[in-house]
Amino acid sequence: MNVMNRVTLATLKRSKTRTIVTIIGIILSTAMIAAVTTFISSFQNFLINYTKADTGDWHAVLYNADLDTIEGISQNREVQEVAVTKGIGYALLEGGLNEYKPYLYVLGFDEKAFEMLPVHLKSGRLPQNENEVVVPYHVFTNGGVQYKVGDTIELDIGYRVLDDGTVLGQKDYYRHEEDGASEKLVVTGTRTYKVVGICERPPFAIEEYSAPGYTLITVLDKSKLGENDTANVYIKLKNPRRVYDIYDSLGMDKLQYKDYEYNDDLLRFMGISQNDNFTAVLYSLAAILIALIMAGSVSFIYNSFSISVSERKKYFGLLSSIGATAQQLKHSVFFEALVLAAIGIPLGILSGIAGIGVTLHLLRDMFASIMSLGDRVSMTLSVSIPSVITAVVLALVTILISAYIPAWRSGKISPIDAIRQTTDIKLTARQVRTWRLTRKLFGMEGDLALKNLKRSRKRYRSTVISLFMSIVLFVSASSFSMYLMDSVSNVYQDVDYDLYYFTNERGDLKDSTIKVYRDIVLLDSIEQGSIVRELYAFTDIPKEYLNQSFYDEMIDNGFIPHGEEAPINVILYSVDRDTFKYYVRQLGLDESLFTNPDSPAGIAIDYQHYYDDQQKRFINSSIFSSKKPESIALTVVHQEDGERQLKEDIQLVVFANEAPFGVPDYASSFNSILVVVSDEIRKAIFDGDEKIWGPANMYFAAVDPFEAEQDIMDILVDAGLPTHNLLNIAGYIQNSRNIVTIISVFSYGFIILISLISIANVFNTISTNINLRRIEFAMLKSVGMTDSSFNRMLNYECIFYGLKALLYGLPVSVLITYLIHISIRQGVEMPFRLPTGSIVVSVLSVFFVVFASMVYSMRKIRHENIMDAIKSESV
């Protein structure tokens, strides 16, 4: 090891505090970069595994391929595996309640198909021969017919055919007579099957939502296939990236587009898809986060190396005077950077991987709830070699960038100036002059503190810059997280119900349906219920009641000429008596105001939340100005009576911000409002014609939505009502809530790590500057400065540091917050607001960190002998 490197190592050992703090900064920086790259790797691996569990582990599929084509594909050198499936035939589903899905469809799987295609069992086992089948659970939930493991079913199997002889398959929807071309089932034989398992709904590649048959899976014996038989072949390639290039050799060039498909989701998440920018978006987000991390890290690490060069200036002068070249001095600084990197980067990589691993483990349930197969595929840590290499390279680049300018400066040091240290402070009396008011306000200590700052401008500037960067990074990260969480919450508008049931009944409900509703509400698993009907009407509102921005938009879109009334859509909601009574009680209103048929009255909700196709973003708005109409004239077009118009005036007693249970809190179009009325008013208005109202929906809030779903299905089956009209949306609601929570966790974790880097930066800068001023402090004490005066001077310096940093940091933070707001507004419209809590925290933290750093640094030199300090060198 050469002399320069030995001197460098000795300096690092002597300045232990600065060295340790710098290493901690490198560890934090590297850990954050490693956490981002590892999360991207884990997330991408999770999506790949999830897609395999959802759609299957295959890359392309050919439908209705002949045996020669299947054999040719199997022998292709680029094909790793093939799976074959073949439709056995259709059979009528006896007792089925879904008129659009009247069949059972028996599908045979070969051995590889059970491996490559997802068949997720709820109970039982997979079939082992041609006489056993697995039945999907949605035969019960959607079709209303329940099969159990051990049942024996006899099916009259055949094929579907149109009147003109066209044979239909699973990709052809069921043809009713009213469709203009009806179909029939031609039975070709009878098969008896034993039910050995109940599985979840097959993936979309096997059974589309429009498919007319529920897919029963059995074993396919390929040896019984005839020469004219066709089958579906699923292909898995050795190199998936070749999937778009070798379709000619796989026989796809002879087929129509509808005869083959790619597993687009799987290919997309593998970064192979030609038509999706998923990978680009994912890596772009990672690049933005890493750029922020590198910006904070460069500031901190740069200060460390800059201070290091300043400390070693005399050493550099001595070495230069005995022959050290400028290149050797630069290499010395880079050697220091590499030594610190060699310690900090490995620890940072391990810390980042461990940190993101713990985070993913704690959030695994939330990630699982977002996906429908989350119980089968969990979000786990996936450390890939490219992610680690990327983190190491980026961390090393960050350190070298930070060391470059100090290294360049080290080569410019003049030996004589460095030894004499005449360049440290070059002052004139004018440069350190202070206002007389300063001495009057802060005394001699405050005046001296201000002179010290002016005297050592470089050190003062480095401290202020460190504080400035800390404020900007903390507030900016907080703003980014705040707007990100707000936008996600805004897009995923929450609802207050978990399940709803579509009755398809207009007007008064049948007694049997009312009994079903009451039985459901009395279930232990149900918390609340409501019966809701809706009706679409329109009205004209004078300009004086409208927001100017809304009125201008109506004119710009050509809906109205300037100066005329604006047509507004009104969505009327009628709720059952108990729900309405509870609602008006919540609003503090008298129910009698809304139940008089001779004076119809309702409660208006003027809030619009919708996606604007032209602006390509979500909009939140209102229609009315502060002056609101007391009543509106409604018009309804009755289609069944030759578009006869019905008119009704309705009073708007109050404008509310919330809706009753089961009714949305917002309109999903820019020119619509909601009006809630009681059941009594519904029966009285528009000539008492209840047929103009939509069918009744039942809404339910549940303690356990999935247990409640099963309980409700049992009630529906007993009452002979269709079960496919019952929808459980609790999963979707919980998904959106968990998305917000996950983003919050990562956002706050990012803020905390950025804050730690910023704090380490400030601490390192102040502690080193204090250490460099040991001689100065000793001289002040030697001329009689008391401890109280000395402490007061340092306190004033801390205040001046903080005030100067806040003077620059807060305006820049507000500007960046506004830029983030503009960026977020491209996707979601929301008002500009400052993260006031984070700003207050940053203000308090600046002074706390400065004072804490100053106190810690002074502890080491407070009781130092004055003469020894004056005679010593600045270490």
C-alpha cells in the first residue's frame, strides 16, 4: 500500500465520528436503492407467479388444431412442453337459473394440462380417469345448482348447432330466439360421471364469461383421438422471448387470429409483450424514486468528502511539497470513497434486502387481499442478481459523483497556501460588518455569532445547504406521499355496502321477496340493509344558480348557447322507509318534511366524481354555486308509452354531503346531481306510475361478507330466486382500502429513510465544523468569554442556521409541492394543499437537529485544556 493510501486510512481512523456517520449515510442510501430494486424484482416475480396461478404457465395456445399440427408442435426444438385439452360435449343443466348459461360443458385434460393450466380445488381431488369430473363452484353460485363430492351425474352429451347447421363452441354465446337465430342441442350419447372434486371458476382462457356452458373437467385419453379430431394445444417455450418470432413454425401462420392466442398477461409481466409498456412504467417509477434517493445521498456524501478534503488540506500541502502530484491527491480522495463504499455498500445491500423483506412479510395479507388468488400466491421476497447488481452500481455511482468535486479541488491546492492555511479565511472588515441593531437585539454573543457565520462562509454555507436539502427532501417526500394517497383514495371511491342483490322487480315488491329481504336482514352475519330504486330524469337550471366553471364547460361542449338555462340530469333514489327515517335523523331533519305526497320534497347531493375521457383524468366538481334553487321541475320520458313525458316539481329541502345506506355519495357524470326521496314520495310522483322506476336493489353491510354470501344464497335457493343476481363486492372494496394502506406504508417508509439521510447529513456537517473550530473556541475562552456567553453564542448560531435554511428551504418546498400537485392533477383533479403537518415538523426538526448536533459536538471539546487546544492542529 502506498503512502497516500496509508495517510488516507490514518485520517479515516482519526476522524472516527465523521467516518462512522458517512458510512451510515452510505448504508442508508444503498439500503434505499436496494429496497427499490428488490421490491421491483419481488413485485414482478409476484405478478408472474400470480398470472401462472390465474391463467396458467403457458405462452401460446392453438384452438382446434388437428393431430398432425399437435405432433409437429410437440417435436419442435424450441418447445419445452405442450398440454392438450379437448371438448367432450355439452349437456343441459337441469334446474339452472341463469338463462344465458344453460349448459354443462365437459372438457378433457391430458396429464400436462393439469400441470400447465390452473385447476384450484375447493374440496375433493382431481379426476384420475375418463369417468370422473371436477365441477366448478360457480355452477352453484351462478347457476343455482349444487353438486357435492361423491355425486353421480348422468349427462346427455352432444353439440350445439344453429338452424343453418353452424356448430357452436364455448366462444360463441348462447343464442335466444329473440336474437334472430336460435340454437339447439344435438345429443350424441349419454355419459355417467362421478364428481370427485369441486374447483374454483376456470380461468378466462378456458371459460370466458360469455361462455354458455359451465366447464366440467375430466381426463382426456389422447390414444382415443381419431384422425379427424381436433384439440386445443397449450405451448410453453424454452425461450419465451421467441414466442412472437416462431409462430410460423408452430403452424399459426395457417390459422385465423381467433384460432390462437398468446398468454398476454404472463408475457407482459415477463417484459416480453410487444403491445404493453408495463415494464417501462414499472422501471420509470423506480427511476424516479432512485433519483430522489441519489439526490439526497449525493448532497450528504458530498459534504462528507468536502469536509474531509478541508480537514486534510495541510496534509495535502505537505505531501504536494515533497513531490505528490495532483493526480495522486485526487486518487487519495477516490481511495477514501472506495474504502467507505467497500464497508457501506455491502451493509446497505443486506439492510435494504432485509428491510424490504420484513415489510413484504408484514404486508403479505394486504397484498393477498388485492388479488383474487392471494391465498395461493403470496407476495414474497425475490432477490434477483440483476436487482443486486443494479443497486451496487447505482450506490457506487452515487458515492463517486459525491467524491468527484472534492477530489478535483484537492488537486488544485497550492502547497504553500495549504501549509500556511491562508486560504481558509480571507476577510476584510466590511465582510464581517453587522448591523448595530443586531448587537442591541441579541447582545454581544448574537453579534459575535453572526460575525462567525460571515467569517467562515464556506462552513456556514455547507451547513445551511445541508439543512436546506433536508427541508426540501422531507417536505417534498411528504407532499408526494400525501398527493399519492389522496389520488388513490379519490380514484377508489369507497362504498358503504358489501353485497347487493338485483331483484328484477318493479313497483311494489312481491310478498315473497319482502320476506326474503327481512330474512336476510335478520341474519347474524348482516349488519344493515336497504332497498333502493332509481329513476333518471332531467331539469333545466337557470344560470344564476350554477358555478361559472360548470356553465362555461357546458357552453364549450356545445350543450347550450350562451345565456340559456343548463340541462341537468337528475338521478332520483328512493329508499325504504326504515333506511330513509334513519337517514333524515342523521341529518337532523324532520321526517314529515319528506312524506307529504301533495308537496314532494327530497334531499339533493351536488358532488360529481368521474373520469373525463378528453382530459384523461378523474374530476371532482359541483354544479351549483353558493346560491341554490329551492325546487326543480323534473321531466321523465316514459318509453313504454311512446316516449310520453311526465313532469313533476320537487322541493330541495337541503343539500347534503352524504347519502343514505346503499346510495352513492356522488354522481358519475359532470352534469348530474342526486336527489333522495322517501318511498311514499316515489309512489305519488309522476302520476303514481311506479313502472318508470328501475327494479329494486337490496344492499347489505355484513360482519363477514363471505359468510353472509353463503347464508344469503341458502335463503335465495330456498325461495326459488336466482343466485347469480347476488354480487359480493366486499373483496373489491377491501382491495382499494388495502392499496391505500400499502402505499401509505411505503410512502412513510420512504419519508423516514430520507429523513435519516438528511439528519445524518446535518449532524455530520455541524459536528465536523465544530471540531474544526477548536482553536477558535479556545481563543475566545482565553480572552475571558464565560461559559454562559459561549453557550449563548452557539445558540444564536443554531438559530441563524435554522432561520437561513428555512428562508430558502420552505419556498422551494412549496414550489416542489405545487409541481407535484400539477403532476398529480394530470390524473386526478384535486385542490392544491400544503402538507402543513410535515412543514411544522420540518421547522421544529431543523432547530432540534441543529441544537442536538451542536450539543453533541461540544461535549467532546467543552472541557478541553485551552492551551492544548490552541497548540493543536485542526484534526
